[in-house]
Amino acid sequence: MNKKILTVIGVSGMLMLGSVYSISANTSGYELYKSALKQTHTANSATMEVKLSITDNQTDIFSADSIFKSDSVNQVNALTTTLANESETSTMNMYKQEGNWFVMKDGVDSIYKMEISKTPHHKNTAELKDDLENLIDVMTKNLQQKITVEATQNGNHSIELDLTGKEIPLTANALSTLMIKHAVMIEDNKEKDSTDFHLQATMPELDHDISVKQVKLTAQVNKENYIEKQVIKAVVTGKNQQGKIHELVLTIDMSVTDYNQTSVSPIDIPAEKVIHFEHGKSGK
């Protein structure tokens, strides 16, 4: 996956989740969502379906459809994902077992082995986390009472946070700067990647007049206080060096089922096919 896309996904996802934790505890929507997040993270297992899409001026430029099964009882995770850009499609299966990730890509006979502590972009994680915490401090000044909650059928609840236009003036500048900064940090390592492991996407090079038009989160919480569905949407506009206007829309749609009922079994990994993979280098 294109490194800049990873940055946008990480920033948008962690931004929304982190923001909610910082909102005034007097907000009923905040309390319900915070409680549901904590309850969700205590589940021993679950099956998640995640659909990600990125459009540029209403044209699809990247998508990812994934099924992720997590089983902490057996300490095994399984992920099947299909990535697509404007000209290619790629499918991968990933398994977390024995303390490592094993990646199998369609059309490639080798199996990539990645140690958890050496996954791509690990070195930038600490600084990104610090920047996000600072950004969240800025955001929360404008988020008081912005989370709404509505009771639905069978004891379920619908939660929403929708910020647009003048509701996020400070956030727009901070988020735009942060996205560009970490996109550059990650892109600096691109030439060092000696494999065709990533499916590339054509992202516009936003140069100036960058702003965030909308940041939206919706979530469905069931009567057991688990999050069953969550959608994150971010809309960013800006101009490239030639002055062309781009509107980027990132959407992450996640559905979760089979809480505490998902079982994942380890798979057989032929040792002769394994390649020890690190970002920027590979070898047996």
C-alpha cells in the first residue's frame, strides 16, 4: 500500500478514536461510546469486515476490502485483504502466529515473515503518537457536546460525531500539517524498499491551500455494549503545484460480528518458502 495512504488512514483513525477519549465526561454520547470502546477491547475474539476507500475528485483511486479474525485465546489472527488502485488488484492473506506476521500474496510463491517490532514505519510511531496527542488537545476545545446518541431498537444505540466547516478551523490547519509531515517522513524511505510488496496508488501531491472540510464518525453499539459498526469519513481539499484543486475523501467502514465466538487455527508455514522481511530489505 502507498505509504502516504497509510499515513492518512492512521491519522484519521487514531484521530477520531483518540478525540472521543478526551471529550468532556459530561457528554452522554461520550460516556456511552467510551464505555463501548472499553467493552469491545475486552472481547476474547471477533470477526471484523473493513472496507476502505479513497477518492480524488470523485474518482476511485484506492480501495481495500478486508476480513480480519482475531482470536486471543489461541493467540492467532488471520487477515484476508484485497487491494485495488486505478489499474491493479492484489489479494493477500496474513497470519499472526508464533509472535510473527506471515504474509502470502497471490501470485508470489514466497511467504514473507515480519517480526511484530519490525513492521513497516515502526520507527515513526512514537513521534506520530506525540503529534496526535498534541492535535487531540487542540481538537477537544471545539468538541464539547458534539457527540450525539440516539436509542434504537432492541436496546441498541447510534452515536455520531460530525464536524464540518467552521466547527474545525484549528483542526484543519493542525491535521493538514500533520498529514503532510508524516507523509514526507514515510515517503523518504520509499526508495529503500527492495520488493514489490506494496500495491501503489496515485495520490495527488497537495502543495498549498490545504484544509479539512469534514471529519465524521458514526458508531452502532449493541445491547451488550459492543461496537457492531463504525464508519469514519474525512474530506480534505487542497491544490497541487500547478494550482489544480483536489478533494480527497477517505472512508473506513467497519463491521464486527461473532464477539467471543471467533476461532482461528494456526496454519502450516513451509520453512523453505519463508523470507524474513523488513521494510527496506529482505533476505532468507
